[in-house]
Amino acid sequence: MNTLRWAVIAIVLLGAVSKSGLAFAKEVIHWVDVTIPPYHHIEAEDQNPSPEAQEAQTGITDRLLDLLTEALPEYTHKRTIVPTSRVLRSLEEGQNVCNPAMKITPERQEYIVFSRRPSIIAPSNGIAIRVKDRNRFGEPPVALERLMSNPDLVLGVEFGRAYGRDIDQLLALHKGSDSVYQRFSSPAYSGLIRMLTHKRVDYVLGFPMEFSYVEATRELGRDIAFLPIRESSEFSYSYIGCSKTATGRQLIVEIDKALARIRKTEAYREAIERWLPTVVHESFRRHYREDFLTQQRPIERDDSLQ
């Protein structure tokens, strides 16, 4: 009888240990992000900032990842900051990683599975120029295609970055041209703006929020200006992308479900809006409500199951 009783106790204890082990063995979502202030990861000189300073240094996707971590507590969330080229290489090599905000391109869809719902809505690309060269560019919105055909003007862009279909097609046409300079190091945009002020490039492609951030933090004064371009719509979307592996496909389904919940919250909208110029808040909120929250891509076909 004692032997039977101890056997039962042992089975119960083993079951408890097994369940405990399963509870702690969470799956990992490894987020790889890049330094593109104020979108992703704002680097600070102070290694021990106050809570107020830390909040000011929080980029858009830093906050969105905080919200996703809260919405997906069943996963362990790991974050790593790497150059843009490293993000793409990790995804292409099939490492089980995800990025919180990516532009969708046909090339990337070969090795990345994207969320059905966009993760970010933001004003579209434009160009930064030197104010004293304003007459060289014409009236806004300026035609990027015309500017890139001018051999006397050099455009600065970030290597490996997607700027949207129409712009990417233009960049592909001018690949290897002396009229386009590609910067590899991060943060690329602020580095390109320095090159602009030192006359090493003549105009720089990027988002208006990037421009506003650099303008405010680099004390550039009235030396540079931002111009909208014809090849960009008023607002653009970015999506979460994970490696096109079995694990990546599983993760993106759960991430999409979380996005459906948290994008409706005021905290999510404010994470993006806080970096926008006040003048575009009304337009942003309208697009957020009417377009962003209703956008949903078709389910991607799993070619491995065909």
C-alpha cells in the first residue's frame, strides 16, 4: 500500500514539474531593429537617463514593441539593434527574426512573410535640400525622376532601404550611377544630412519625421529645407516582417492578431502621432481612422504547401 501511495505521489510531482517546465519554456520572438530616429531606437549619450529623458528617447517602434510585448505575454521578446543590411541578411538567411516596420517589395516577399495589417502609417518620403540651392529644384511637389536625370545633382540614400515601389524603381534604374550615393553606416539619415550641409551630396531622400528630428537635434537652423516629391502619396504604410520559415509564419499569425487589438488603442496611435508636426495631426487622425485601421492584405500563400 505504501509503495502504491509513493508511486502516485511521484507521478503527481513529475506532472507538476513537467507543467512548470512548459510554463517557463516560452517561445522567443527575436526583434531586429535599426537606428532610424525617430522611427526606430533613438540613441542617447546619457547611459542612465531619467524617466522623462528615457521617454523622450523612445522611438516609434520602440513603443510599438512595448505594446506588442504586453499583448503577447506568452512569448519571450528579445530585441537587437543592427544595421539595415544586417536585418535583411538575417531574414534572407532564414534566421527566425522579425522586424517591426518594413516596406513590402516583391524581392523581400521572396524571403519575408509580412503582417496582413500595417504596423505604421506615416507621412511619405520627400527630399532635404540646402536652402541656398532652393532654385535648383523647382516648385513642390518636385519630380524625383527629373532630379535624378540631372548629372549635376547627387542624391543621398540609405543602402538596402526600401522607399516605396515608384521610388525604388527609379533607384534601380540609376543603380551604379554617380548621381546616387548610398550610405551604409547607421544612423544613415543624420549622416547623409551632414554630407548635405558639407556639400558632398545635393539632396537626401527620407521621411519628414526624420527630417524634423534631425533638424531639432542637430541645430541646423535655416540651412536646410524639406520638399515633398510627386512620386510619394500623402501617407505610406510599413508592415511587420518575419523570416519566411515555419516559425516565422506561425509568429506572424499571432502578431497579426495582436495588431488587430492594439492598433485601435489611443496608446498605439499616440506612439506615432507624438513625432508628427502639429500641422498634420488632423489629417493623420483621419487617415489613421479611415484607412490605416481598415487596411488588411490577403493571406499570403504558403508555397511549401502547394
